[in-house]
Amino acid sequence: MTTSLPISLAAEPVFYLGAFPVTNAFLTSVILSLIVAILLLFFPRKLSYIPTNVQNGLEWVYEQMMGLVNSVVGDQKLSREVLPLISTFFLFIILHNWLGLLPGFGAIGFREIHDGHEVFVPLLRGSNSDINQTLALSLVTVTALQYYGFKYNGKSYLKKFFNFKNPITVFVGFLELISDLVKILSFTFRLYGNIFAGEVLLIVISAFVPYIAPIPFLALEIFAG
């Protein structure tokens, strides 16, 4: 019987609720979401004419996010409408990415025997290293894209995909349709690949040269996150 490094493509179940497997990635997502929800209860809900330091910080973040969204969208009304979704995605993704880099994260767990090998199963795992979560985020993103496309362009939005004026427009519409479907896979595997590859790199480096060698790679992963 041998012990293998804690590298698994799929999130590992840590316990079951009936027939539903609660994986370490799902558990991490639930815990972090609860922490953020509790912290938000202490944030000021009413703006003050003389802003506090917390309000100043929140207003600065809002202005930066609004400026970024508006520079891409180019429409102030649409920017205000999509800002809550985009800022939620930003906060959700970056906190999950950085949480997995905290010292000791993933070090607590238990050992199981799989195919004659003793493997370590961490109690917590970076949620974005689970393809189920990145797929869910991708589906929400592409669905929102179609929703706002129809909302602001009406039925004419369909011409982006179905335009039968001539063979060229038919072919271009087909490419646009395929492009939007491929975005689901692109968004899913890009986020999953970046985070999973970073975790594998840190595990391997830490296993061979612990303590000092992983520090530059940890800094790189903070930037990538």
C-alpha cells in the first residue's frame, strides 16, 4: 500500500446527506458564502453625508467597478443593471480563488484507501477547482448574456443567429450560434484549468521543496486569482 499526493481531478465527497454527496469543494463554497453573508450584515445600509472609512471604501470599490463595467458596456443604464451580477461574480470568484491559498487550507482531512492506495482527502478544497462550480458560473453567464441581448434588442437579437438574407449571413449566424455555445465550455475550463493547475503546482513544489520554494509560486497564484 502506497500513499499518493492529494491531487484529484474531481472534488472528493467528505460526507453524504442521504444520497447527496457533499464534496469538499461544495463545503468550502457554502462556508465562504455564509461568512460573506454574515459580514454583510455589519456593513452600513444607509449612506451618510459624512461618510465613514467603511463607506468611503465601499464607494471607491463601487466607482471602480462601475467605471470598468461602463467602459465595456458603453451604456450607463445597462451598466447599472448588470453591475450587481458582475460584482457578485467578481467577489464570489476572487474570494474562492484566494481562500484556497491560505496557509493550512486543505491540510485538514482524512485518509482513505482507493484502489489499494492510501490517499489524503482534504476537508476543504478550492471551489473553483471543481468543474461543477465553474460550469454553473458559465451557464449563468451565457444565460444572462442572452437575456440582456433579448431585453435590449428585442426580436432583432435573433438576427445575430438566424439571418437568411444570403448564404454568407446564414453562415455567419451559424458561427455566432456555435460561438455562444462554445463560450460555456470556454468559461468553464478556463477558470477550472487556471485554479486547478495552480493548486497542483503548489502541491508538487511543496512536496519536493517545502517552506521556501513555494513562496514565489504562491505570489504568482495570488496575482492569477
